[in-house]
Amino acid sequence: MHKCLLFSDLHITAPGETIIGLDPSARFSAALDQALRHHPDARQLLILGDLTHTGHPQEYARLRDLLTDCPVPVTATLGNHDDRAAYFSAFPGAARDANGFAQAALDIGPCRVLLLDTLDESGVHTRHAGYLCDARLDWLRARLAKAPDRPTLIAMHHPPVRTGFDGMDRIRLCNDAAFLALLRAHPQVRQLVCGHVHRAISGNHAGLAWSILKSPCHQMPMLLGADGSGHSVDEPGGYAIALLDAETMILHAEDVTPARPVGQSSHS
Ligand SMILES: [Fe+2]
């Protein structure tokens, strides 16, 4: 099977800045090291947005440093904490479509991965929610029409589905109905994978299998319903490994336990 590594919600900060006491760069580095050590045969590393915490150029520069020696090709898209212009100025060679969005179509073995850019910078919709404008939906429609026989994995930051975390559900993909209708019209779409929620979740929406990835850094606490908004907890970070072939798409969720200081027992 063909292997890809998937990360989301890195939230890279400027040097010295932490999130609930955690250093996102150290967390991402530890997760990336582990992933590359165990999976040197990965064909692609996909990052599903919230690359940085505030979209500041200094944060993208730091991410660029962290990815410099990555031996696996990296393809990224953006989330609500990103800034599209700052991203492309730090990564001028990054995948982007003809309209300037961080979207890409990757053929991996017999499968196709479509990365969608759900960052909404229009100021029209709910802050932090995702949106796919007509230009982005047209891009998706054309890519799906071009490869009807390739089993397709869709990767994007904002889930178009509810998760049971009310606060996150309010800032999911705004135009979820239009997007899901488009997917329904293309049965080669087998699986959807998203970030945004910072917790490993899987489900099924009207026959479409979906998964959400952990962040390598801070996680969403298990407070379903109205209590779940705006909290973060220091639980083990994670990433995912996708195994793809013509019939099967498998997503393994892998935790990364932060390294303990030297001398600290694992039983203490
Ligand atoms: Fe995030």
C-alpha cells in the first residue's frame, strides 16, 4: 500500500512563545522525528492547516527551518490561524492553484489526494469558520471530473460535519451543504480527513467516512456539548499514517509522548 504522513494544527509560534506552557515547535519536531524514523517509506507528508498560531512571518520562517531537512515531499494547506500571503511569501514554491489558494491534487499510486484550502479571509463569515468560495469549489469539481476512476482522499482543515463539540461545530465549514453535495455526486471520494478540532475523531456522514486528526501540540478536552469551546489540554500530541490502495484507505492515529527529562522514570 502507498503511505502518507498526515499532520494538522502545528500552531508554530515565535521563539520563546508557548501555548498552555507547551512549545509547538518542540512538539512538532518530536512528532516529525518519530514519524520519519518509523515511516521512511512515506511518499508524502501532508499538513492540514493551522501551520502557525497567528500567521506572523516569523512563525512561518520557523516552520520553514523545521522542515528544511525533511526527506519526504511536503504539501500543505491552510487553516483559520494562518495568513495566506505570509505563508506564500515564506514558501514561494508551495503548492497553489491558479487562483492563489493552497490547493493541490496529488496522485499517489492508484489514488488521488485533493488538498483544499478552507481559510476564509473575506471577513464575511463567522470568524474562524471555514469557507470554500466558488473558485475553490470549481477547482475541486474540475479535479473530480478529471479522475472519476481514482479512489480519492479529500484533505482539508475545517470539517464540513458536526463533531458534538458545540463551539467547534459553530466554526466548521460554513458552506458544508454545497460541499457535501459536490462530494456525493462523485462516488470515487472514499474518505475525508480534517484538522481544526485537535482531537482524534472518526465518523460517517451520509455514507462518507471522515476522520479528524490530533494536533502534535495542544488537544481539545473531552467536554462534549456546550462545555467544549475554547479549552486546550496538555495530552499527548499526534499525527496519522494513511495507507492507500485501489480498494482500501486506512488511517492510523499515532500518539507522540513528549520526551521525559533524563533520569525521570516512566513509572514515577
Ligand atoms: Fe488549530
